[in-house]
Amino acid sequence: MHFIKKSNSDSIDGEGLLALKSEEAFLPYEGKTIRYIIINQYRFEKTFIDTTKTINYFGTKILDRLHKDTRQWAIRDDLFIHENTTLAAYQVADNERYLRSLDYIQDARIIVKPITGAQDSVDIYVITKDFFSLNGQLNNASPGKFKAKVGDVNLFGAAQNLQGSILIEKDRSPAVGTGLMYTKYNVAGTFIDATVGYTTINRDLHDGTMDEHAGYITLQRILVSQYSHFAGGLRIGRYQSFNNYSKPEDYYFNYKYDVFDTWLGYNLGPDKLIKDRTRKANQFISLRYFNTFFSQTPVQVEDKLNFRFNNKEALLAQFTFFKQGYYKTNYIYGFGTTEDIPYGYNVAFTMGMYQQSYLSRPYAGLDANRYKVYNKGDIVQYFLRAGSFWDKGKWQDANILLGVSGFSRLFLYNNFKLRQYVRLSYTRQFNRIGLDPLGINNAFGLRYFSADSVTGNQRFSLHSETITFINYKVLGFKFSPFAFADVVALNVYNETFNKSVWYYGLGGGIRTRNENLVFRTSELRIVYFPRKGNQTQSFKATLAINFRFRYNTNYVLEPDIIQLNSDSQNNIF
């Protein structure tokens, strides 16, 4: 039995395992002048695990012929390190991590080479490997129903994404629904991603039926590096439900709403941080304004407080301090490619005014995260989230969510690799007025448990999953069998926690992915629920195709209230 150990060099051992702090390979060159930046690109027959090995079979030949490599100017636009500047190890590490986060890049390395006879200068080699950018997705294929998506995530190799979707269903009127989305990544080298889209098959707010029509424009600039100054975003959209499935009048939620949502943040003192790494933490301030206005409200809601269907308007300010680095490792979610795992801490304080329907209330919230990578390779995150509104001298919709999640070190056996994942959380809601109650069909409960009536104000959850990676490949696809167990206790209102109802989910499945293809991970999952609630099935099988399966690597997010039934800030579990 073996496990990943921290290393001082960017190397991969004979088992294909990698684990080191992302900046370590660059620290020996801190302060030297960058002379040239050279771009190299691997084709599909090369791997970062063993660059001397060539994978040359029928499949790679087809991929090479059909694929258009990312243009070198597009890769240079994604660099925030430049020639004739001083090398900062943490900034170079950030740039390497950012390249790996791009939708069209499978893996990336930045390698520093000393220059003979010039001890104060270095050359930098940026090596990338693309995903095969053409993609298609087929799901919901059954008698009378067909849904598919096709597109190119790196159209013409120019860092742009074009996707088209179609739904054909006999019980729908019209029977055909479509969607089209275009994204230009990193517009004019600003690191702003611009997206425009229109769809007639969006999932509606009531029950997720694909009968919402939506048109939208978004602009987004993440904080690409801890040394960047600005981050922000803009979303403008119009959304409307249509009774495409001829639902009865009392069940059809007829609505129409517009969204305007914008935020802007500024990183305080990153230039000083480059010069003085002893500074305690980055400090980031941000401001967000959004307005969700329903010009048509469902009659089922009328004047009731309903978080999904109420008008909402808010002005929120946030102060974040963080000190984060990253480990480069693998076999967390991926199948051998490089993955970036944070260590350090991130704490965000949010305050502002929030109006929901007729309620206008001040809000305050805290989101604190501690990331730890232990000496033997165990990866742990501790998190605490709390927030509350204040109205008429009372705390309202107050909540606290605390927990811990972690991956074990990677264990190696004869023909496969194994990690154990565990997540434990406790959530408590006080004096609920306008927010949704605690639910169970989410990352903090039993996923795919469809009993929406199971709600409460206290929730305890434990999720355990054993993940394996087997040394077996079919047409470039690798496989990861897993087994899991979920335990959730949810109490109803006005009851003590010892009277909570306990729910369980037991099961397993398999994930697969071809790391050369832009398709994300696909998962077949079978789950057994001993206690069904009001849902009709004790057994459920789900097939998820092309879903995001990656550890969160963002430094900051837009200001928001604390969410209790979703977990966009962490991993998918």
C-alpha cells in the first residue's frame, strides 16, 4: 500500500501520481527576468504523465485530424505573465492553474529554463494540451422523447464556444424545442467571458419541466489570480414559462420575469503581496446589485412569501480576506490529469439591504472556509456559514451551516487506486419568514430523493463514498466504480431534534471519462431509499452525462446570502 507524499519537484512517479505545492517548482527562480515565453502544444498522442510515451492508435489519429489546435495568440491572451518582467513564483503558479481551468484545455504546465551565461534571466515554456473540442450529448432518449446537444467548445481554435440543443417530445406542444448559446472567452485579452443565448427548453422554477423560454446576456471576469485587481460580472435576462405540456390550470405556474444582476470587486494591495509574501492575507472588497422583477406572478403564489417567485432586489457589500495556495495532484475527480486543490483559508463577510416582495430587511452573513492538506495526502475542508435578516427588532430567516468534508490519501492496490470521501454537516434555521425551508434533495441531503414535501428547520447529514480508479481503458475511456451511503436526519417544525425523521440512501455506480474529449464526466448511479417519503420509488437509477466534476478553485465569489439547499462554492457532493 502506498499514498501520495508531498514533493519538492514537479514530477510524477511510476504510478502516475503527482502531489506538490503549485509554486514550489518556480520558487528557485523568484526575482529573475523573464526573457522569452515559448508556447508548445501537445497533440492527443502525448500525455503529461509520460512525455516519452506515444499513444498512437486509430482513435488518436481521428482526433488529430478533426481537431483544430488552440491558436497560439489565444493561449498568449490567457497569460498574465509577460516577457521582460520579473518572475513571481506564486503568480506563475496561478497562471498555470488558470490555464487548467479553461473549458478547452485538458492540462497545462509552465516550465522555467535557466539561460546559460545569464544567471539573472530565464525562459518560460508554456505547454498545453487541448480537449477535443467537438462535443455532443444525448440524454432523455426514450420512446416519444429525444434530447441532444452538439457544439464546439473551442470553435476554430479561437477560444469561443458554440452550442446548440434540441428537444423532441410527443407530449409537448410544439413537439420541438431548441436552444443556442455562444461564448467568447477572454474578450480582447480582458479575461472577460461574454455569453449570449436563447432557449425554449429551460427548466422552469416550479418543477423543473423544460417549458421555460429564456434569453440572456452575461459578462464574467473571475479573479484569475491572487495578484489580479478586478473581478465582476453582469447578467441580463428575460425568462417566461409556457404551458407546452398542457398542464391543468391549477398546476401550471404561469410567470414571466426579468433579471438584472451586476457586481464588481477590487483586490487591495496585490502588488505589495508580490514583493512581500509575509503579508498575512489578500483583502478583497466587492459590491453587488441585482433586481429580479416578475411582470407575471403565478396565481398559486399571489401575495404569499415564496423565495422562488417573489420580486427580489438587493444591494450587498462583501469584504473577503483569503490566503490560499494550491497543490497539484490527481485522482480526486479526474482520471489522472492534473487537479488543483486549495490549502489555506477564505473568509467573507457580507452586509446589505435585501427586499423580497413586501419585506425590506438588512442582512449580514459569514462564509468561512479552511482548507488543509495533511502530510500523508489527506485533503480536508472545514466550513462555517451563517446569516440572518433583521426586521422589527427581531432576527428573521437566521441560519447556521457548519461541517467538514475530506478525501483520504490515495491508496494503491494491484490494479486500481482508491480514495475515501466523507462529508458531515449540520444546518439549523431560525424564525423562517421568506426563505425556502431546509430540503433533502440536495448536496446536504439525499441526492435524487424527489419528495419535495420533506422539509424542516434542522438537518444533519453524513455522506460517505468509496471511489476507485481501475487500470482499464476502452477506446480511451477510463472508469471509476464507486459505492456510497447517505444518512440524513430532518426534523419538522416545533419538534425537538431527537424526534427527527431519519432517511437513508445506499447505492453505487460507475463514472467514466475520456480525458482527450471535451465531454465532462458521465455517471451511472443506482440508489436504494429504505424510507421513501411520498415518492413512489425505493430504487432509482440515474444517468448523468457531461456534468461538471471539479474541485472549486475560485478565490472569491459575488456577494450573496447564505444558501442552505445548494453548495455551489464547493464540490458536487
